[in-house]
Amino acid sequence: MFDLYIANKNYSSWSLRPWVLMKVLEIPFNEHLMPFEGGFGASHDVYTRFSPSGLVPCLVESEGDLAVWDSLAIVEYLAEQYLNVWPTNKTARAWARSASAEMHSGFGALRDDCSMNCGVRVELNELSAKLKTDVARLDTLWQQGLERFGGPFLAGEHFTAVDAFYAPVAFRVQTFNLPVSVASQKYVDRLLALPAMLAWYQSALEETWREPMHEAETLKNGTLKADYRKA
């Protein structure tokens, strides 16, 4: 059995990735939600109790002292034990790994301008040139995967790690009403309709924590139009 340590579901895109992967693939784990405290990095001392990096997510073996931190490392560790984490087809698997790594290390403008905040809706004042480039790249990448491997998921018929890596982007598209293509919007809707994603979203709405730095990040380039979170 695994223990998965995550942060606030409303904010933590990194936590969502292994969580939704394990939920969809029915990999059993115990969830430990550790809210952010006092801004970016302020939770470090608390998180070091279970995570060597002082960051989440972190996967811990329930029996033993093995800890795996960083979402990509967690996914690869799970793939050593569960063959359905990545596509079985060699070409699809290579593409999925590349697309996941690109999400893991790239899309800086998307992260900076559209931080994950599931429970609100924001109208952006404008899309910066860099954000437009990131959104265009998302469209290209998603359509390439869907067309090449036949859908309905990015690397073929089944939900795999690459879909988990882009699951937080689906929430960002919803929150900020990002202008994606029709095909990409259908993929976003497909992700948002997954039972695991619906469960994550509902839990996010029930959270009463408000972390000021995350809230400020959400509205730095836009106007709040709706807040569906529990007061």
C-alpha cells in the first residue's frame, strides 16, 4: 500500500497528477492532505517530515522507509509495478513520455499567468504573447496525440500518465476560459468529466483554506467573475 502526500486540491496542480493517475488506474493508496501554510515555500519544514525535498507530492511505501518525490519520478516508479501507467505501444509510449516531460519542465507562461485555482472563474485582461504561444503549443500537441493515436485520450484508447500530466491544464482552461480549439476543448471536457476529476473538483470546492499568495497569483492578470468554493 502507498501513502500519497498532497497539498490543497484547489491549488496543487503537481499533487493532482499522481493522484488522478492512481485513482483512474485503481492503484490503491492512502491520501494525506497537507495544506499549504503561509505562502510559497512556507510549508517546507512541515513537508520535510515525509518528503526529502520538502515539497509535494510525495509517495511513501506504507511498509518501509522508501519515499519517492516529484510527480514525474512518482509516475515512473509506479510504472515499474503497473504496466498500464504508460501506453503499451512503443511509439505511443515514447510520445507520451516526451509530452509529459514537456509539461513537467515547460509552459512557463501558462503556469505564471494561469495558476491552478479550481473553484473560481477569472476573466483575463489579455493574453500575453508568451501565454498565446503556450496555448497554441497545447493545441498542437493535443491534436497531434489525438489524431496520431486515435483518441479518446492523448496516447490512445486508455487514460495514461500523459493525460494525468495535462489534467491540471483542463482545470486552468476552465478557470480562465482559455481559447483552445474545438478538438482541444472536447479533450478538456473529457478530462473534466472523469469520475476522479469530478471527485477532486468537489473536494476542492469544499476546502475552506484560502492561501493569500495563491489567491493573488490567480488574479494578477484578470478579474474574478465567480467563486464556487465553500465560504
